[in-house]
Amino acid sequence: MPQIPEKIHELTVGQLSARSGAAVSALHFYESKGLISSRRTSGNQRRYSRDALRRVAFVRAAQRVGIPLATIRDALAELPEERTPDRDDWARLSRAWRGELDERIKQLSRLRDHLTDCIGCGCLSLQTCVLSNPDDVFGEQLTGSRLLPERRRAGDGT
């Protein structure tokens, strides 16, 4: 891993990519989504502060456990003055995300346990599919394929 001298307080996109392990295109994408920020030089080149390394690490760790980018962005936006997340922030956020992850694990376990039942069913009628329509739960409410229940929006109770 390339070392960056301590006296350098800003990183080029290439340096940030090399140190973080994230592709340049991913860094540009993260920036477009408000996850990291840069300033532009007089030559219109991006420069990232050193704390962008920690923010990228935070984003990538959260992504690895399945947290959507919008949720990650909202979590980072809650930090005062766009401060870099620290250990306490991660602990607080991971506790908040635990329920969502537990639900996802439950859904994946159900998928794994019933995957062999899908061979040959076609899933066109969805009348007997234990994955898309367990106990015909959606039969009275919805039409079409619904492998995963729709996400509930915070605060609206649905």
C-alpha cells in the first residue's frame, strides 16, 4: 500500500484510490452521492482531505454488510460539521442497523432453505411459491412477484 507523507494534507483521486482500495470510478460515484467531498484546484483537479480515507472505509464497511448507500449518506449527514465517523459513531450506527440486518438474514435464510423447492415451479402463478408468496400472504393485497416485502419508510408506520 503506498504511503503518503504526513505533511501532505490533501490527496489526489489516485492517491485516495490507492490507499482506500476503492476504484477511482467508485470515489467519483461516492462524491456524486454526497458520501465524500473534494475541493477543486485552479486546474479543476479534485483534492480530498486525508479524512476522506476514513469516510471511504466507513462507506465500504457499511456496504459490505448490506447497508444501502442512501442510509449511509443519511448517517454521515448526521455527523456535526461533516466530521469523520469514529468508533463511537460506528457502534451507534451499527446498533441502529442491526434490526434491518437481522431481517435481511431472516429473508436470506428462508431463501436458502426453500431454494430447492423453486426448481421447476416457474414462479409465474405464485400461487404455491413459499418464497415469493409464503402462506399466500400477498394474495389478497398485491399482484405480481414480491420476493422481498417492500421496505418500510421511517416515521410513516407502513
